[in-house]
Amino acid sequence: MLNTFVVHVENKPGVLTRVASLFRRRAFNIDSLTVGRTEKPEVSRMTIVVDADSDQALRVEANLYKLVNVLLVENITGKPSICRDLAIIKVSAAHNERSPILEIINVFRARVVDFALDSLTIEITGGEEKVDRLVEVLRPYGILEMVRTGIVAMRRGTKLEEASAAAAASGNGATTVASDDNVSYSV
């Protein structure tokens, strides 16, 4: 089963190497790995998709927390979340083939980002399955080049909602929300 982990790390050199080495040492294949800045310049966010059963996923999470620069780890598999993939696809498009390709692009709500004499470059954003289907439909026309970002994911809702839900579940009725500046994510 594919598990999606959201990992907040300190934005320092070598962190990506440490995280990737952890997966290598444990013999897990990373299906998708994306890294980017967050709203805080000192923190980067990794979205890691790995094929693991529930026990393996718990071990991955525990081992990630052991890394020095890891601040927060969350397995969002099965939780309400938004997952997106971006692909840029260059497809062969002779003049007489452009019209059907443009119709396909409209159906998938993709867009053309570059026209050339013999090709079109297409950008699509959406779920991984949507991107896969577009690639499959464009393959007969001749895909010249393609690049994909990998999955980026985020939990639905806000931290305020999560804190309220946690307080309600504990039964104390009071809602206390701590600012991120006062919370330590390290274990």
C-alpha cells in the first residue's frame, strides 16, 4: 500500500541526503519525493510516498523522527488530504494533429504552455491518476519529453480545526490553540 508522509525538516544542507539514506538503509523504494520551502524560511516540507504496509509505515515514521533535522512527521494516508502532481509533456504535433490534441487537452483541463512548429508542450496539474490518463491518451501522438514533479500533499482543514477536534475528543470542552512558535516538534 502506498503511504504518504509529510515531513517538516530544518532547511539545512544534507537533510535530503539523510532522509534518502534512511529509506535506502531500510530497503524501501521511494515512489515519489518532493521537497520545497514552507511559509517559514527555516523549514522545508517533504512529501514522501513509499510502498509499505501499516507496520512498516509506523517504523518509517519512528525512524524519521530519529533524524536530527526532522521537526514533524505525519502519515496522511487515509486522512482527508489534497494530493497533486504536476507534469509538463512535450508531444509531437504536426499541423493536422493539433486539433485532436487540443481537444484532449481541454477534456483534461490541461493547458498548452508552448507551441512549436512540430510539437506542443502541455502542463497538467491534478491527481496522479489524472496525469497518468493524459499521458496514456497522448502516447499514440508521440511523447517527445516529459517531466513530473511527484506528489505534493497537504491535510485538509486548519490547525485550529484540528485543535478543536482534539479538545472535543478529550471531553474537556475548552479549546486551546498553541502558536507554532511555542510548539516543539522534535522527539
